[in-house]
Amino acid sequence: MPKRAAIIYLFSIFALLALVAGWYIASFLNREPDSVSFDSSRAYADVQTQVAFGPRPPGSAGHAKVHDWIRAELESAGWVVEVQQTERLGHPIYNIIAKRNADAPQVILAAHYDTRFMADNDPDPASQTQAPLGANDGASGVAVLLELARSLPKETVPLWLVFFDAEDNGRIEGWDWVLGSRAFVEEIPVRPEAVVIVDMIGDSDLNIHLEQSSNPVIRAEIWGTAEKLGYGGQFINQEKYNMLDDHTPFLEAGIPAVDIIDFDYPHYHTMQDTLDKVSAESLQAVGETLWNWVVEK
């Protein structure tokens, strides 16, 4: 190849490489951020796993299995896991706490992982002494938190994920509601700026109203994020219920907290709280909303 032709050929190659490199750089700089990092198919699989363990009331075989599985999933996702082992009303309690590092939490996201001892709301009296599977009431909130553990970027505000034990057995002799979260507030010396509870958020007919006792500022932030993402139909901007839930001990201690809950669930504490009542779309609406709310803080 003549020298002049070789120079022209090399120049053309370098120009082409520069053009391709420039295109890639421009594409990267102009690329919209990926705001859909929450994967509802994995969250739904987490609901399936929990239901496969069977009922999960404190002290049961299913409870022990789900406790160990949650720990393993969190550790696999790179979180440091601690267990607050304590007791209330003579019952052992195991709250699972996941941390990125040693920083005190600015935000806590939490759900309960236990299920109820008896389906006492079941219309069939013969079923009222049986233990429900808790596909929505228990498993859905855990599933959202686990998928957030996998998908949230590491560079967020200091964040803890907490899985509360012994939430769901009030109105049973020797027990009470929210024992795990009450023990956490009384024994763990942290004061986050925001606590968000997710409870019964997998209902395929999802209608999450503003919970009356929740902190109005945080509540407005989360519902505003949902609206921007197109989930205004699921996050309804009207108050409806005043709940006793895992946010209550935080509020009583003066810590801002919000309860995200769809209490219009006809299968609450019945044997019909099964996997077919949960949808991946509902898990996506809640999970994606919280993912974006945390990342934007």
C-alpha cells in the first residue's frame, strides 16, 4: 500500500473510532436514569417461598424457616444482619435488622414476618382455629423489603431494613399486637428521621389510603412519589383508617412514622389469605415507589 494511501486509511480508522466513542459517550450522558430497578417478579417469588413454608406464627416450624431464609437472603444481597433477641409477655422475639454499615439510620423501612395463630375472621367457624398462610398479611411486606435489599443502590441515605416479629397476635390470651416493634423502640437507641411500615400491600385490588395517624410530611412525600410514577390509582390521596400497627410505637416515642397498608382486604385473618390474592403489579407499585422515594432523599 502506498504511504499516502496508508496514512489516509489509518486516519479514516481513527476518525471512525472517535465517532463511535463520541456516540457512546453522548448516549451515556443523555441516558435517562433507570427508575425501575425494583423487580416485582422476584418479589412475587419471595411471597411464594414464604407461603410454601406454611403458617408462620411465633414458635412454629414455618416461623423458624422464614427467619433463617430472610437472614440468608439479606446476607446474600450484601447487608450486615443482626438479630435483636428479646422477649415480651414471656414470649421470645427475634427482630431481624439489616444494615449497610455502622451508621445510625436516617430511614427505617420495616415489615412484620410473623403470621397469626388463628384465622378468627374466617366465615367458616370450623376454620377459625386454624392458622392462615398470610400471603398478603405478612409475606407481601417482607417480599417488598427483600427486593429493595437487592435493588437499592448502596449510595443511599443511611438505611436500615427491619423485619419485626410478633406483630399479629392481639386479641389472643397472653399475647398483644406489635410486640416486636414495641421491643425495638424500647431497646434500640436510634431516632431515625423517617420510619415506613409496609403491611398488606400485595392485594391484587390495591387501594392504599392515607393512614390517619401517620406523619403527614413523610406521607405526602411518598404519595407524591407514587403519583409521579403513575401509581395514583393505588395510593389514594384520602384518609380512611387509623391503624394500630408497627408504626404506632415509633409515633408514641416521637419518631416520625408512616403506615402503608391496604386495610380494605376481605381475606384479613381468614384461610383465604392465599397466594392467588397477591399480584406482582401491586408489589411493583409499592416497591418502585419506595425505591424512588429512598433514592431521591
